[in-house]
Amino acid sequence: METKRSAGLLLYRRRNAETEILIGHMGGPFWASRDEAAWSIPKGEYMPDEDPMAAARREFEEELGLQPPVGDWIPLGETRQSNGKVVTVWAMEGDLDTDLVVPGTFTMEWPRGSGVQREFPEIDRAEWFGVGTARQKLVAAQRVFLDRLEPFL
């Protein structure tokens, strides 16, 4: 079985003396009542023959409904999540108005076993947070990317 891979783009901006990180609260019924460790870097799966950076750009656009800003892509490497998926992330300094976000959707059976297919947003909201707050909100496996970003701040 081939390892699933995802690629994403971690956007950051400087506001006064603080750096803020853009993350999205995961959509769907499993995450609806959770806040801590229920947010993610905009990312998504890609096929083995696809360029990871191109996938990160595509997934950013799909999840947020907006193109990433123009800027330098800083490679933050990869990590393996608890589900075995390998996630590769880049960072970029830039700004984005979260009021303009129009998230993509996915379809799943809900409630489970009901036979009813429902559509849910990939993320139900995107927000800017200071690094400390973002660290608490991100799923645990993605927090390493904040550590890797720090030398660039």
C-alpha cells in the first residue's frame, strides 16, 4: 500500500510586534464541537506523479477559494501524521482577507450508516492567530511546522 501524501502552504504575516499564522478549522461533523487541535494548515492530498508545490498551491485554492499571495516559498519539510500520511509544507509571508474565503466542500455519508450523503465545507472558517495560539489550535502533528518557521520570523 502506497503512503498517502499531502502538501500545504502556511501563510504568515506580521502585525505590529506579533507574527500571525493563517489556519483553517476543519469542516464536517467530527470537528464541529472541537477547537483545540482541530485546525489545520491549508493542505490536501496529491498523487505520486504530481509536484508537491503545485499540489500545495492547488489545495490552498481549493480549501480557501482564493489564490495564495505572490511571494517566496520557504520549504518547511515534511512530517508523518498519526494516520501515516506524510505532509509536506511550505511557508510564505503574505496577507489574505479571511472574509473573502469560500471553502471547497466534500461529501460523506452522515449520519454514518444512514445512506444519506451530505456536503460539508473542507474548512468551516479560516482565521489569523498568534503563533502561541495557533500552536494550541493546530492538530498535533502539524505543530512541528511552526517550530521550523521560527528561524525565518
